[in-house]
Amino acid sequence: MGALDGVAARVARGEAVEFRPRGHSMVPLISSGDRVRVEPVDPSAVEVGDIVLARVAGTTYLHLVSAVDHARKRVQISNNRGRVNGWTGHPRVHGICVSVGGVPRPRIAGKARETPRP
């Protein structure tokens, strides 16, 4: 089980989650240890340039959407250094990054699903 699998499970259940991912593949958009907030997402609303929490080929990533094929209900996931992780189906796109370090991400309006209130 990878480091992000637990986060993905919580987001898939409808929770908004804040955490500090580790790694350098998303610099300068996300630096290692930045606080990010991920909320459940409507996968049909994601666009190229969005940062999503998605499972690709058995690994969960917080990476960029680099291409969309909504007709086939899938998106392509890549890091911010040009490496393509692969295509994944809408059911494996669990959440969208809505803020990094407390700063809202651009173009997220209408993409996050309503999260249940306690």
C-alpha cells in the first residue's frame, strides 16, 4: 500500500483531506511538504492542468491532468517534469487539489463535489 492510498480512500468516501505530500515531481506547483487540500471531484469536469488524486497502474498519485478523453471516460496523468504516468478511468480519479499552502488553485469552481457536513 502506497503513502497516498489511505488519503485516496478517505476522499473516495466523500471527505475533504489536508495533508503534506512528499517528493519533488510536482515542483514548483507543489513542493515536498506543502500543505494541500484535496476534495472529492466530478471526473467529467477535470481539465488539462488540474491536479488530481488518481490511481494509475496500481499507484496513487497527486499529479497533473495532461490530457482528457471524456468520451472514453478517462484522463492522462503526468508529473510536472514531463513524465506521463498513464491513462486512468474516471472511477479512479478520486479528488482534485483545491489549494496548496492555503492558496486556492485556479479553475476549480464547479469541479469539487459537495462534501458531507459533520
